[in-house]
Amino acid sequence: MFLRVLLAFLMVPVVVAGVVPYLLSQQDPFQGEGSLLGLLFLGSGLAILLYCVRDFYVSGKGTLAPWDPPKKLVTVGLYQYIRNPMYVGVIFILLGWVVLTASPIIFVFMLFLTTAFHFRVKLHEEPWAEKNFTAEWLAYKSNVPRWLPLLNR
């Protein structure tokens, strides 16, 4: 199971939030003078992502990969406050790249992925969760927001 989690982590977020922005930053002719403040966003996003991957593995008995989803609905950790913290972590990582490199191309990539994540969640992940975890999902969905965290828990 650990190898499946590691493989999913390396194939999905490492490529999307690491390899692609790095390659884009190397080819961006419009890139400005970045700021090391980007490391704060990048590190925060990575911490969020790793924490969520752990919760998927421990509580959900699955991975972040669409081909090996959790077997149980994950409602612990950051999932108590927001339904999609893993995606938020990836967006924070990409925001870190934007600030670090001052790359408008990475900024557009981040906006594209943010939009793609939203539609993936609404059109695929939420219907899948409702089908697989019906009553538990409906209760969770009614109490926990999709994108902006509840901070009063």
C-alpha cells in the first residue's frame, strides 16, 4: 500500500506542482524578479499536501490517485475544515512558484488548474463520493465547505 501511495504522489502532485512549473519557469520569457516569500507558500502547500496524503493513506485506506481512491470517506485532519484541502495545497505550491519566479505563465497555469480542480470536484469527485458514501457524504457535505475553510471548529 505504501508503494501505491508513493507512486501516486510522485505521478500526480510532484509532476503538476513541481516538474511542470519548474519547466515553465525555465522557458518563460516574461518572468520578472521573484521573491523568496514564495518559499513560504510553497512550503505551506507542501505541508498541507503531505498531511492530506497521510490522511488518505491512514484514514481512507487509499491514495490521492483517481485510479486508487480511498475506501473510506476522509473527514479527519484538515478535512474537518474544508472538503478539498489537497487541491488547496497544490494551489499554494503553485502560488509559491508564481511568487518565487514572478512568472506570468505559471500564474496562468495556476488559474487553469484552479478552474480544472473546481470542475473535477463538482463533476466527478462529489458525485463519486455521494454514490460510494451516500449518507455519510451528504452529512459531511452539508457541514463542511468545499473551498474556504471553517475556522470555528
